[in-house]
Amino acid sequence: MTISLSDAALYAGALFILFLTPGPVWVALMARAMSGGFRSAWPLAMGVVVGDVIWPLVAILGVTWIVSVFDGFMVVLKWVACFTFLTMGYLLIQSAGKAIAKDSRLTQPGMWAGFVAGLAVILGNPKAVLFYMGVLPGFFDLTQLTGADIAVICALSFAVPLAGNLILAGFVDRARRLLTSPKALKRMNIVSGALLITVGIIIPFT
């Protein structure tokens, strides 16, 4: 394995910060947990996991091929990763007080419906692979990755969000108070945005 523990830890930390950013999956988990408890919410989280493994894998293979054709592309992508986090952090802080948009398709009852909804919301977003293509080179040298490295990256890509989603579903009452309080939501968005900017600043020095 070629990736260092510090690089893996920084990547896991970035994933956790991104998880803290409220979005449609948060709302869907909240709605499903409130209507049917944890048993209703976890299938959606498992559906999201599938995409959380597929998109990083597609990004790694795609970037590796591009790098084999264009010299110096990794350096460009590292700065793209830096810019991505800085931009995401800035936009999140700027829209900190806005309410989260709801998607009724994610809240349909039933275990299978929950799994399919989670799968659809993550696979139906082509921006996800572009996000990983822009972010992963900031943490790892994709040209040097081994099979074990790729396995670790994919494992982190699904384990961190999955743990967060399951904890969110389990503590639905507390999460509900956070999401329904505009003041608390604004404060969380500002903190998450600042942390994303911090990651963007750190990337060039790793």
C-alpha cells in the first residue's frame, strides 16, 4: 500500500465534513426515520453506499487513464481539488441560511423503496464522478495506487458517509431539532463551510 495514514485520515476527515453538510439525503433519512423508525431509514443509507463505492472507483480509473495520456495532469488536478473545496466552502457559507429542498421520491414507504431511492439519488447525479475526479488527486497520487490503495479509498468513501447516515437515523429526534431550527442550520453550514475551506488550503501542502 502506497498511501500514507495521514493522507487517508485527511481524506476521511474531508468526507466527514461533507457529510455534515445538510442536503436531500439528510431530509429523506429524517422523514423515513420519523415515519418508520430506524428500520425504515437504513435501507436508503445502504442504497447510497453503492454509489459511494462506484463513483470513486470510476474516478480513479478514469483519472489514471487520462494521466497516462497527458503528462502533468496530476498537478492540474491537485489545484482543481484545492479550488473545489474552497469554492464549496464559500458557497456553503454564503447560502447558510437557506432551507433544504425536499424530494418526495426519497421518502416513499417500504424497505425496497428506501434502498432504490438511495441508489437513485447517488447514481442519478453525474456530478458525483466529476467531484471525485477533482477531489481525489488532492489527497492521493492516483498514478501510484495499488489494488490495496483503491480498496482503502473506496472503503473510506462509503464507510464515513454510511456511519454518519446511520447515526443520523438513530438520533432522529436530535437531528430533527437541528434541521427545523434556522439558526442552528445556519450555524452548522457556516462551520462546515469554514472547514471545507480549511481542507482546500491544506491540500497544496500535502
